Amino acid sequence: MKKFIFRLLVLFFLLLPVFSNPYKPRIIELNSSYRNAYLYSASNIYHVSKNGFDYNSGSEYSPFFSIQKALDSASPGTVILVHEGTYFEKLVINVSGSEYGGYITLIPYENDTAIINGSYSPDPDNTFGDNIIYNVHSSGGGGYTAGIYVDGASDIIIEQNIVYNSDLGIEVGAENKGVIVSGIIVRNNLVYFNDKAGIVFGGYAEDRGRVINSIFTNNTCYKNNQVKSKGEIWIQYSENNLVTNNILYTTEYENGRAIILSSFEDNTYLLNTIDNNIYYAEPEINSDYFFRLHGISFDNLKDFQDATGQDSNSFFINPNLGSSNDFYGFFNLNDNSKAINNGFIHQYIGDIDASGNIRVYDNNIDIGAIEREFKSVSEKTNTFKF
């Protein structure tokens, strides 16, 4: 595992054609004079932050999420300012500096420490996918067994699974004290009709482990409160995770309460990034709240956005599921769905949706587990009904 610490170093990339490039990348000590000189002469400046998104403009107040996005957007003379944090990326440099345009330069933002950790790239062999899992229950501990459960592992992809009628749908946990779980990607899964929650991640108590640097994207969670409502997504002790492009659809359970998103009262919730999701609760519900975070409850998305700064690009709207009567059609999007083409494209979305179709069309992606367009449906067997 290699870590490059940006506080003391500045990396220069001058990538002229390989046979004509007389220069090599240089590493020099960074000080304020160098920093100011490069910022002054920069043709363009991009910011990268763990709180950013790759669909942003890359400005200081609208930063990118990944260094790779900044590199892909760079031109000769660009300076990329990397804000505090560890960036789990294997960078590919596809753009050249030039003799007249200048170097492409990566430096830390002000006095921040930014680390590039190239170990974050889950091996395709560490993929758990294309499974149908149901009726997973525990008689002990109140019944909190997940259909798919990851505990203490790292660098695993969980994708294209169907999980239903279990205590919990999918859980990424860290039950043992001091354990760090990282690099988990949960994407393109259908999770529905489970008893207490759809997707759960984090250590279950303050003195347990943590889930970090993981991504939960393009899942559809549907009515996962058949016995008790812990949330379509339930966030436990965790930080620096990304939750995006998910459809979270709930209904009420026996006492009339419906929770779409929940977190522990003293959890580090604000250290995770949550955005570009669609939330919905059926209109006849008169719940006390739909979002519960840090012991504070919110009965609408706007109050939640204003209080937390999260989900600024998310919607509280009916996703309009059910384009046909077959299984995948039930979760597919009708033509007027707000989810169509409103997804956030990032490097971890995967190539195939939950139904076996191509994930991205014409540089657009839908929110949720299934793309609206059908191209090449896979032969997944469905032996169950709603």
C-alpha cells in the first residue's frame, strides 16, 4: 500500500508524447512561494474535496469528489487543489502538460494533508453478485440478521442482488472494537419487503468498529419496514462514505411511523456524504418524521437539507415505479419518473444494472437499481412473487 502525502510534496505531471518528452515528473519541496507562484500562473484551478461531487464545477465552493475527475478535466497549466482527506483512487493520467501551456500540478489546499491511497480498487474476484436471497431471520437478539452481511472485510463489491423477506436487507458492519471496514461498494441491488431496514452500514455501538470509504449507489430500497421501521437506509457508526443515486421508498408500519433515513443519536453522520437520492413515502402516511439523525427528527426533506447541508440535489417525490407487471418491470421507471437521467455518474457505478442491462446510456444514468431503457435483459430466474 503506497501513500503519497501532499503536505510536503508537490507533484508535477508533464506528459508530452513519449518519444519527444525530454522531461520527467519532478518532486520538489512545497512552500508558500511555490504555491503562490503556481496559483498565480495557473490557467485553471480545480478543487477536490471529500464533500464534493464529480458533477460539480470543480470550484472552491462546488468541488469535485475525486482527483481522477479533476485530472480528466485538466488542461495544460491547470492547478488541482486537494482538500483534507484520504483519497482511495488509482489515478490514470490521460491529459498532457505542454511546453508553452505549463505543467498540470497537484498541491494541497492551504495547510491540508491529502493522501492518495491506491489500494482502493476492489478486485472483481471479490464480488458477491447476481443472487436471490430471502427468508433470512434470527430468533435471537430481537431479529437483526441481514440477507447479505459483511463484517470486518474490505474491498468487496456487492451488486445485482435481490434481497427480500429477511430481518434486514444488506448490512456492512464492523462488530469488533477497533476494526475498520473500507472499500465496500454496494450497487445496483433490489432490496424490498424486509422486516426492519433495507441497507445498514457502520459499527453498531460507539465502542465497536467503523465503516469508512465505502459507496452505496444505485440501489432501490422498497418498503423495508414490514415489522419495525429503522429506515430504508440505516446509518450506524461510520464516516467518509458516499450514499448516492438510490431510490428509498417507504410505507407505514403498525404504529403509523415511517422512517426513510435514520442514524444513531451520537453518530458521526455528517462525516458521510449523502446526495442525489429520491425519497418517497406513500401519501396517506401521516408520520411524525421521515428522517431521524442525531436524535433530531424531520418530517420533510427541506428541513432536513437546511439543518444538515446534506442531500442538496435529492428529491422527495414519487419515483413512479411499475412500468409493467413482470418483476423487473415493477421496479422499472415510468416515462415521467424524476429518476430518469438524474443520476450522478461516478467511477464506481458499475457497468450493469440490477436486471442485467447496460447501466449508462448516452452519458446519462438513472437513479435507482434499474435503468429505464431495456437493451439486453439477462436470464435471471424469478421464482417468487410480491
